[in-house]
Amino acid sequence: MGSQDGNGAEEALPPPPPVPPNVVPVKAEAEQALELVKKKNARVPMARRNLGTKGQRTPLLTNHFKVKVSNTEGHFFHYSVALSYEDGRPVDGKGVGRRVIDRVHETYNSELSGKDFAYDGEKSLFTVGALPQNKLEFTVVLEDVTSDRNNGNCSPDPNNESDRKRVRRPYRSKTFKVEISFAAKIPMKSIASALRGQESENSQEALRVLDIILRQHASKQGCLLVRQSFFHNDPKNFVDVGGGVLGCRGFHSSFRTAQDGLSLNIDVSTTMIIQPGPVVDFLLANQGVRDPYSLDWNKAKRTLKNLRIQVSPSNSEYKITGLSEKPCEDQMFTLKQRNGDGFEEVEVTVYDYFVNHRKIALRYSDKLPCINVGKPKRPTYFPVELCTLVSLQRYTKALSTLQRSSLVEKSRQKPQERMTVLSGALKKNNYDAEPMLRSCGVSISSSFTQVEGRVLQPPRLKVGNGEDFAPARGRWNFNNKKLVQPIQIDKWAVVNFSARCDINGLVENLMRCGNQKGILIKDPFDVIVENPQFRRAPPLVRVEKMFEEIQSRLPGQPDFLLCLLPERKNSDLYGPWKRKNLSEHGIVTQCIAPTRVNDQYVTNVLLKINAKLGGLNSMLVVEHSPSIPMVSKKPTIILGMDVSHGSPGQSDIPSIAAVVSSRQWPSISRYRASVRTQSPKVEMIDSLYKRVSDTEDEGIVRELLLDFYTSSRKMKPDQIIIFRDGVSESQFNQVLNIELDQIIEACKFLDANWEPKFVVIVAQKNHHTKFFLPNSPDNVQPGTIIDNRICHPRNNDFYLCAHAGMIGTTRPTHYHVLLDEVGFSADDLQELVHSLSYVYQRSTTAISVVAPICYAHLAASQMGQFMKFEDTSDTSSSRGGGMTSAGPVPVPQLPKLKDQVSSSMFFC
């Protein structure tokens, strides 16, 4: 048994390897980019020119609560906090900081002039007014601090005499040194400046202090904190989504500056947590098995690592470090026992120790591995049935499709219910009693803020036979209507990967419905059914064998393949099948997994097929005439940009950047996509412009501009409208100065004298603002737009609910117009954004965000499936590799699409 130093520090790590001299760390690169932005004449988000006026005015309520700040002459003082153990080593364990600072506050109140603290849990502490000195040092003692290092080869028991002598108890008092040093002074009047649109580092810091006060308030109530959201340990807030995972409902709260002043935005928030309770119950649910003897313990080891448990009967808390290699009845350890005046060492099993020495009855642990809470060389074992998972432990892996749909179903709330819950949360939080807020002179209204919305008229849509119509409540259908530009399908076949359905009936329905909509579909060449002997083969093999069959049975390459898959979601065949068709053969394909086949289902499938093969289902009347303000007058290309990242916890999966572009101007309903990989978790798109020689640019934008030129009667766009998804407010300057610069470079590379005008708009769905109709249980009407009172005090932003919220509470899209060189009026730009929610070819509804962004998301998602089945070990090329201390990390490239499908809407 090793010795214990009793202060919870990790064992000393070896020094890091030396960094080669030519390597630039990732962070430095990002900082260089930002420095670049600061140095030159950097673009900043534009100011609002005017408000929109079109649409029927309607009063609304929003979940922003007005905030008054009376102490505007005061100052926040920012102090740096350094925590260390007695011997001077820094404290790096999370969670202990708040307890240490609370103890400092209790113990040294008079030395601190009775000041209240706002502490962020790490290295920053704020006060209203100054502390007595610029540098203060304190020593405090905490009892009951769980040691990170649990010692010994078995379970310590504080009530057991021999145990107490054998090991040091993991629960013990510890001494901490605390150093508090002055860092900065932040005037509270900077908040008032921000409300006038004059944002500064001071105003952002002042608002951050207010947000930290809210987090601290929640922390004192024992909440789990996740950024600006907090979650109470109340089983009433838990919903089981399967697999041992619970959705935990809590609240988001953050201070926002707006045209109407400061407000507190409160919303319902959900995070995923591990099912608390017996470890075995969690594992059974997680793996979907009925008894502990059927568990896959290798998988269990990965799942349990780093989770916190309580162990009975002592209720001590530990972190799981692993599992024992042998079952409880066979796992030996060395026990020191008193023998006369000395000690003797005896080898016992964990099972024998607990049952015979500790007299604890064990029902089923004998044949199961033990939970290890010790170190690799000094394990500490507990029988699994004595271990209970602590509540409020976050589950950070990606949810399965079933878990996600279960969560959505169980956590959605109708507007009225959400309003009631939010009002209750505001009362329960009792912010008026928070001493820090009182000393700032902050008071928060208990009423939802009233705003004025406007309901825009839906754009008229054109379909076949010269018909046009106005959609009602954001929805329409193709009953008794023909598609505006239907295609003809001559050479096609059906491929069945062991899906069970009436294929002949499906083909008949497809041909009949197609005919009604104007799509002429000839009989398929063949129906090719998978050879049963390959059903259990790997996905790549199944696809390969199917293509061998297709090539042997069809007279030539088909234009289109209808593919029947056995699973509705997440089929392993989807990625390899799409890749084979699009990048190796250039064949358009539609995958379906039919369960209930009716006319509505078949029509929806036909809409996708028609768009993929170059047809158009419906279009805007103003697009056909053409009479879209600003867009129809001069050649205009519309870009939609999105980056999708791997699931949480997958840090090595490349991010996928997709840009879609409109084609065949003056159309704004047809798009094509260009998709590239880039370094994992990098949000800025780095392949918009990729100059490889004086005459070559391999970037995305060149490819899209050339396509626009050839599809739009050899015209270059005079105007480029960019919609960007997935960036936060802190990244707006990078979009304007890094991404936009790349796009301008790509234009200059094509023609040095060409100077198109740009419009840059960011769309955000991931925010917490909701709107409600006063005295009505319904959602706001589709087409509702808000650009007053709760929007940014200076910048040009607005909220739009383009779609009909059928279930739950409608989530508006928050549009930020960062740049407008074209000179749109507020009404014209808002109408254009609204209209772009009606050109999505896959559905007969207005969608919640503009179609180009949806298409970019689809293209990234579909081509991301190509990567899942790649062996990337031998891929050496990189389109924008990241840097680490060991040099560039190669990022595997996506395969190129064949020319015959590269400009199609294959993603539709």
C-alpha cells in the first residue's frame, strides 16, 4: 500500500514533450486571426437604419422581464482569485472553489468590510465597491472535503477501528490558501452606455457580472449549472428518455441589452443527466438487458468512468475510476489486521471482506465486477450493489434518434403552460432577496414585456397549369394541383435492401400520383432484391454486392434509383449507398423506409425526387414575374452557409462545412451545394478561398460563382446575399472580417475589377426568446415579425416566426443583418427573408429558417454520412488541417461528386 499525502492532489505528471520550433499552436492561430481583424480597418455589424412597417400589427408578450439599475454611479471591482493547498500547489479540482470562497466570506467578513461577492467558481471574483486592500491573503480550513485520491486496496470504514488505522480517511479537513488580487474596475454606467448602443468591453464585463450573480444564486440552492442555465435536484423535473438517461428541466436566465432597456431573459431549458440510483439499475437501462449477468462489462466500464457514486452504509462520495478485472468473489486484496501488538497482512476477497468482516449482506454482487474508486496502482473496490449514482450528473454523449424523439415529446410545452412555468420560476428564484443584486440597485419586473409584432402576408406561390395561390397559415398542399416544373423519369429501377413492403403497390402508387402531379414516370427497368445471404454482411459489402447486381441486370446506367431501406432512421446502409451513387456513379437516388404508404406519403417522396432530378415543385409568383425588390433588378446570388460538427465527445471527427448557392437567376428556388471537411470543432469556414497557384483557386466560392455564371446566361452576380447559420454574437466580427474577406478574395481572383455588393445575415435558432399571444392558448401566427423593444439597441436584428408552430411553443429565428451594401429597406429585406421560408422544395409548409440554410444543413449532414464508413488512417491530404503540438492533423477529404449530380439538389 502506498502512502497518502492527504491533500487530494494528483500524482506528479511527467513534463510535457518539447514543442518542435516550427509548430504554431491552434489557439495562437485563432488569436493571430483576431489580431488581424483588430489591425486593419475592421468591419463591425451595421446599425439599424429603420424599422419595418408592413404587416398587420398584433400585440405580443415575450419572456423578457424589465430590469432597473438604480446604482449607475457605482463600480464593480474585479479581483483575480488564486487557490492553493498548504504546500503551495494550486487547486485544480472543480467544485471546491465555491466552498472555499464561501468559507472566506464567513470567516473574514469584517476584514472584507462586509462586502458581498460574485464568484464565477474559477478565477474571477467581483464586488460592488472596493475591498479594503488591493491584495488580500487568507487561510481557511474546510471539513469534509472528498479526497481526489481514494486510498488503499479496499473500502475504508470510519467506524471500523482497524480500517481507521490502516488507511487515512478520504473525508478529512483540508487547509487552503486564498489570494485575492485587484484586476480591474468596471463602471456600472457602462450598462447605460450599452443601452444607448455604445457597447464596450466594460459593458460586456458589467453584464457578465450580473450573469455571474445569477449563477451564484442558483449554485447556493444546490443547482447543477450549465452555462447560463440551472437545474434543481427535483425528480418532478426529470423525464425518462430511455437508456438510463433523463431529461432534466431547468431554467435559462441571462441579462440582455435591448432598445427598451435592460431585461432579464428567462426560459425553460433542458439538459441530459444520468439516471440517479443504484449503479446496476442504470446499467440495465443503459444496455437494455434484464439482469446484471447479461451486462457487457467492457461497455459498462467506459460508461461509468468518472461518474460520482455514494457508497452505503457510510454514504461517502467517490468518483469511479474503473472496474475490477475479476468478479467480487475472486478479486483479492491485502488486508492489514491487528495481531497482538503488531499487524499481519492477509489476502482476502472483496466479497469475503464485506460479508464476513463488515457483516454486510450481498445479494448478487459475488459474480459481478467491483467498482474501483482508487488509482491504477492502488485500487479501492466496492461491491456494485452498495453503489448508488449521485443525482444531477450530466450525460454529454449524443442522444439516439429514439431518445431524442422521446425527449421532444415529453418536454414540449404549449405557450400558456410555458408562461405559467416561467412566472413561477421568477417568483421562486426571489432575485429581490439576492444581496449582490440589491447592492447594484437591480430590481426585476415580474411581468412579461409587451411588444408589437407584425404579421406579414404570405407570398403567393405559382404551381403548374398557370395556377397561383396564397398559402393559408403557412401551409398548402398539391391536391388537384400540378408541379410548376415536373420532370420525366425514363430510366430507373427499384432496389430493395430487405425492406418488407408491397413493392408493386408502391411503384403503382408512385406512377399514378406522379402522373396526377405532372411527373411522367415510365415503368422501372427492374426491381432488384438483395440476396438474403448478404443481409448480415457489413454495410459496405452489402452496397457493393447490390451494385454488382444492378450492373449485371440493367441495360445501362439508370438516371434514378429508388432504394428501400429496412430501418426508418439511422440505417447503416445510407452513407455507403449515397456515396456509391453520387461520387462513384453519378446517379440520383431516393431512399425510403416505407411503413404506411398513402397518397400523402407518396406525394412527399415525389416532391423530393422532382427537386433532385432538376424539376421545381412550386415557386414564388414574384420570382416568376420577376419582381423581387432589389434581387430581380440585378443578377443576385444567394448563399447559405453552415458548419456541422461531430457529436459531443467526438473531438476527432472532422467538421463539415457546406455552402449552397442559388442558380439560374432570377430564380431563388434552385440551389446547388459545395461541401468540404475541416478541422474538428472549427466554426469558421476555411475553404471559401483556397489559392493553390497564380491561376488556381480550389475554394468553395469559385465553384459556386462559376456555376451561377454558366446557369444564369453568363452573368456575374452584382449582388451576393449571404445567410450564415450557427455562429454566436461573439463570432460576428470573424464572419465579417475572415469569412467575408475570403469570399471577396475569391471574387477578385476571378476578376480583379469585379466589385459585387454584399449583404451578410446571420440566422440563430439557439436562443431563448419566445413570443406569446396575450389571453390565447395558441402560438403566434406564421409570418409574425418583431423588430422593436427587445431587439439590440443599435444593431440591425429582428425575430421572425415564419412557420406554423403545431406543437409546443414556436421558436422564432433571430436574424442579424451584419452588412447591407445593397441598401435594402427594412420592409424589403424582411419580406425577402420571409419569402425564402416558402421556397423549400421538400415540404408544403413555410419553414422556420430560410431555405438556403436548411439546404446547407442537409448537404453537410448527408455528405457527413460518407465519412462514417471511411478508414481514415491512410488519408494524407488535408483541406485545412488543424495544428497541435505534434504538427498538422490530417483532415480526410470528402470524395468529389460526379459532374452529372454535382449541381443537382441531391441533398433535397
